[in-house]
Amino acid sequence: MIRVDSLVKKYGGRAVLRSVTFDIPRGQVTALVGPSGGGKSTLLRCMHGLEFFDGGTVKIDHAELTPGTSRKNRTAISAIRATAGLVFQQWHLFAHMTALENVMEAPIQVQGVQPDVALRKARALMDKVGMSHRENALPRRLSGGEQQRVAIARALAMEPKVLFMDEPTSALDPQRVGDLVELLRGLASEGLTLAMVTHDMRFVVDLADRAIVLSGGEIIEDGPPKAMLADPKDARTRAFLGLD
């Protein structure tokens, strides 16, 4: 489903990602974890085509990104955006639209879906994420957890096969984190592939099939979260987990 091969990303000559390679099979929940500055969010942005990179390739389904600018990768980026949704850390809902209108917008504007069809789909998605009762609220009237659920519904409205998430628990209290785990487990059980950047190891253990640890732009550990917590192999993983 997802193949990252020898990915290299540099900023001003400084390597942020150093020949990163891994696969994510269809339906797997994968967490990208590690110390701040290790390259996690940069990797996620490269995978979604938001940043170009300097070496290697990213392949999602049949679309492949190669080194170079967005103009060079225009066709591949369009194909990936049709396959993979992204929920940003700050959600970025349209402030002047209701929650329901936020979910309807992309199918109408990007896919050419008729408004009545988009409305039915949006209402079904709002129900799926437990937000039917707030469909007419503007974003400023929603809590952080509610905004996040609307952002997930908005991403799902494009019927993605992959969902990328950047720090999904950063603004949530423990109860809301539990609600999010339940929601994402349900989506994964339906076959959605999830890849997320997070510092919340409890969230990772509760949800993810796999944790990939990045430090200094390199993968230093890769495996089931519970096993990794019980017996990390790399000293840098131990330091990140606070075990030393």
C-alpha cells in the first residue's frame, strides 16, 4: 500500500531524513514516534506530497513521488491526494462554514459531487464520528475534540484508502483520547490504512499495530509498540521512552 524507499530530505544542506525505508501494508495502523526534531512530521509531509524531497521515492498505491518540485510530481501528487487524506495538527477547518459544510466542501469542489449527494454523505460521516448533533455549529463553537472529529469526517469525505494524522492527541484530554482510539479502531477495522505522527505512547499502545521510531532522521527501531516498550533495542529509544 505504502512504500518509502531510501528517502532523503535536506534543509540548507542539513539532512533531516537519511535514507529512510519502510513499507506499510493495507489496513495497518502505524505510528511514527521519537524525539522532537527526529524527522517525523517532515516524513509525513513528504509522504503526502506537501514537501518535495532530495532522494528516494514514495509510492502510495500506484502513484509514485520522486525527487524534485511539486510541478515535476504534479500527476503523482494529484493521485496521492485522491488516495490519502491528511488531518493536520491544528485541523484547519473553514471558519465561515458550519461543521457539515466543511465536510461537504471538498467532494463538491474537487470531485464534482452534486450538493444533495454530498449532503447525504456528509451527514452519514458526521454520524460515524459522533457529531450529528453539532452539524450546524461553526468551528469556533466546537471544542478541540469536536473540531478534530469534523476534520476526520472531512478527510473521509474524499473516500481515502489512507489517512495520515499529525499529532492527533495534542489538544485532547484523556477522555477524548479514548474516544479517538475507539473511532480510529473502527475505521481501521473497515480497512483504512492509518499512519500517524505522535508523542503519546499510551495512545500508540492502545491503537497502533506498529511503531517506527525516528531519531536524527533515521529509523532506529521498528516493531509492535508493547514489545518495544517492554524491551527497546536502541539506547536512543530507551532515552525517548524515559527508561534510562
